[in-house]
Amino acid sequence: MYFTETLVIHIEATLSIHPAFKFILRSFKFMKRRNFIWYSSLFAVGCTAEVNTAKSNSDKLAITAPKKLKFAVTDAIGIEKLQENFGAFRTTLEEILGVKIEFYPVKDRTEAAPALLSGQLDIVFAGPSEYVILNARAKAIPIIAIRRNNYHTTFVVRADSKIRSLAQLKGKTIAMKENGSTSAHIAPTKMLIDAGLDPNTDVKIVMLGAKGVQALKKGEVDAWTISSDTYKTILDTEGLSEEDFYVISTGDTLPGDLFVASSQISSSFVADMRSRLLENQEKLIQSLLVAKANQKYQGAKLIPVSDTDYNMIREVYQKIGQGKFLQ
């Protein structure tokens, strides 16, 4: 008994012990020596539990969020478009992340890259084509992707056209949207290559933006390419009927638009953002749909993203001699 009592006195004198453990220690004075080992084990387990709890709390504290995040959208040019199309989304994102979100307007699709690299910009919502540029030039980190329903590239001709395959487009003029558009430039270019055509010499490509469908209707071009999930919407907007056109080819499902983060943001915070976005995806999608311009995200889902999903875009840039965009 003398050994036990001496140890109790020594521990109490030298350590700051939780009250519950003090009670156990003091009770040792009334124990038999054979019980000492069992209570000592209980004491050790209790200490380990407190250490593990402290470590867990420390891990949570390690995910330190910045006071604010600057947010850009690559295809929303200017502050007015950002506010109109992503105002409701920004509010929801602030609630989910618990961080103030500040808009960062861009003038073109590639301006976000130097802003990410310099630390002026934190998060970007980008199309697949813009992502490979942001990743190459600014080491942008993919957070999460948004998968759209029926997101393919389509090639459309007039209903009275004799063209019924991509191979028959040789020597013809094709209306695309703009350089860098995933669904209306990069993906259709790959489809032409896969059909055995050289997009640089076998066809004439004209970038007409939103005017492509009217150019096709008037016979100014032989074919028009657009994403399948916006095809009908564009026809309705232009007062045209699907009966006036014929879809000659539909491509594979395209990789989704995605949210990317600056490489200067801590990996723990990026992981935390990813988790919060997935958990609250219904709220985020609904806030996107508030804007008329975002109706293409009807039925969309947030999904984990892999950089390799976007290799197709890198390959096309190289094949058409525009690899400089990836430098």
C-alpha cells in the first residue's frame, strides 16, 4: 500500500489532473495492490482520449477559411453579367462556405489565368476549355464539376440539305460559336477529325456567335454546330422550328463545367469547400436556375472531378496548332 499512496501523492503534486482522475487517484489509498494496474490502465485510456480529442479539434482548426474569396465566371463578361446571372448563386455560396464572396469581373475567357496566378482571384467557374488553360497557366485546382443533362455537341443542317454525314461536309462552310467554346468549337473540331477531315484545310469554319442558326437558315453556311442541351432553346428564341433543320451527328457526352481554386489556397480548405458543395448541391443548383441564362443547368448534378476528364480538349488544341493556349 505504501507504493500506491506514494505514487498518488507524487502525481497530484506534479501534474494538473482532470477532477475525475483526481478522484480515482485518491481512491487508490483504499485499494489493494492487485487493483492498481487496472486503475492505472483506466487513467492512461482517459488521458489518451483527451489527447485524441485535442488532436481532432486541432485538425478542425487547421481548416482556416480566408476572410473573403474573389469569384469569377469565365463566360460572364463584366460586372453586370456577373450580378445578373450569378447574384443569387453568390449569396447561396456565401451561406454554405461561411465566407464573404466578392465578384471579380473578367473581360475575356483567358483573363482569369493571370489573376489566379497573382493571387487577385480565388475561385473561378469555368467551362471545360477554359479549365485546361487555367490549369496550364495558373495551376488551377479543380474543386467540383457540374454535369449537365444531354450535354453533347450536335451538327445541324437545313432540312432540305443533302448532307447527312460529317464526311459530306468536306469543302463546306460550318458556323461555330467562338474560339475556345467546348461544345461549339473544340468538341465539333474533334468530331471532324474523327470523321477523317482536316479542320484547317477540308472545311471552312466561321465563328458567328449567336448568329450561326440564322446564317444556316438563310443558306449562308452549310452546317451549324451547337450543344444539344441549348439547341431547342436557341430555336425558340429565334422563332425557328426544329422541322426546318436536321441533326446529322451528335457527339459523346462532354466533360462538365467546373469550379476551380487558386493554387495559393490551402489544400485543406479546398477539400472542405468540395465537401460543402457536394452536401449542398441542391441549393446551389437552384440558385443558378434563378437566372434565365443558366437554364442549361436544369437537372444538373455536382460530381467529383478528375483532371484527366479534360485530356480530349488538350489533344484538340494540339492537333489544330493552338497548343500555345496551354502554355
